[in-house]
Amino acid sequence: MFSVQVVREERGVVLVLRGELDFESMVQLDEAGQEALALGRGAGPVVADCAAMAFCDSSGIGAMLRLMQPLAEQGRVLRLAGVPAAVARLFAITGLDRIFEVHPDREQAFAAGRDRRDMVAVGSEESAQLRERQNS
């Protein structure tokens, strides 16, 4: 059994993942991601709180990856928090730990962006403008 709870906070959006994220349940994550995307630019980062996630297969990872690009287009990021050891090991083996921002908990995931005011999502219009200013 899998569930996703979408929690809107002042700092951003939290997707609380519970249970087994796999081929059967990835549609729930896709739908929750669409809800987070609907909030649009300026809504802050999306933190996937994985502390209660028991399992994640390649379909679940694919659902997370599919959420990253449209968030980047909005100037937002996806951060993972509380990733269980077995899933963290899978990320390390496959190199996904270099793609996903992984943090020990929700608080640290939200705090991660505070010190990087000048950073913007790669591929966004803002990043192109920043690169242009830096090259001038």
C-alpha cells in the first residue's frame, strides 16, 4: 500500500510518501507532483519526505525524475528527505545520489536553499540570465 500526502507550507510543498513506491503506485506520486506544480513559480521547493517509504523501484525513481524538469522550468527544485537506507544504497549504486538532492530530514531539506540565494534551477530562464550576466 502506498500513499502521498501533499502538505503546503510557507517554505514550499512537502510530499509525504508512505509505503511502497512502485509501478502500481507511481501514478499517485505523478498526481501529487502535478498538484505541487500547479502552485507555480515562487511556491518554493518540493520536498519528498521519504522517511515512511518502505520500498522504491525504478518506476518510483522515474516518477521522481519526471517531476524534476517541470519544477526546474518553474525555477524550483525537488529535494528528498529521510531516504531509507535501502533506497539510499540503490541511489548510490546507480549514481542517482548525484542527481537528487538528498537530505537527512525535512528541516535540512528546506534549509538547504537558504544559503544559496543566487542559485537558480539549471535550465530555467533565470539561470540563462545569470550566466549571461556572469559572462558580460
